[in-house]
Amino acid sequence: MAEAGGIGTQFLLHTYFVYRVPPTAARLGGYPVKYLLLYGFGAVLLHTLVDVVGIDARVAALGVIIASIPVGFLLTRNSRYFGMLKNEKQKEEAVIDDKSTLQG
């Protein structure tokens, strides 16, 4: 229950203060996908580090947290996939901005 409340709060804060768009049902539907992807990434990485590589679980957990930060950033940065941008023009601008960021 607390996890769902946290995701809901983050959704509202991101829509109002980061993206400056009104929250809608369509945007809300795509937002939790980021957290499902991060959860899956963390679970697979933790299993790999502990069971395949043989790293101590405590150290592996710290590694997963550290690795999840840039992955979460990239998912949020590319949030056009989760319906947070206002219109097609913003989506096009985001693509152009992404290309210039990668080149420069």
C-alpha cells in the first residue's frame, strides 16, 4: 500500500512540477511502467550478481541500487514513452534534444 501511495505521489509531483502538465488517466496508466521495469531490472541484476557471479548478497544489493540510479534517470528522461509530454511537438523536441545530448 505504501509503495502504491509513493508512486501516486511521485506521479502527481512529476506531472505538476517537472513536466508541468495536468495529470490524466492516460498519463497515470503509463507511469507505473517505469517502476515495473526498474523492479525487473533490479531483480534480474541481483539474481545474476548473487547466484551466477557469487557476490555477497549485501554487496550485490548495494550494486543494484547504484546501477538502478542511471537506469531510472534514463527512463524518466525518456518519459515521452510513458505519455508525460503534452503533444507531438514536445515529443519531437525531446528526440532532437536527446540526439544533441548524445552527440555533445
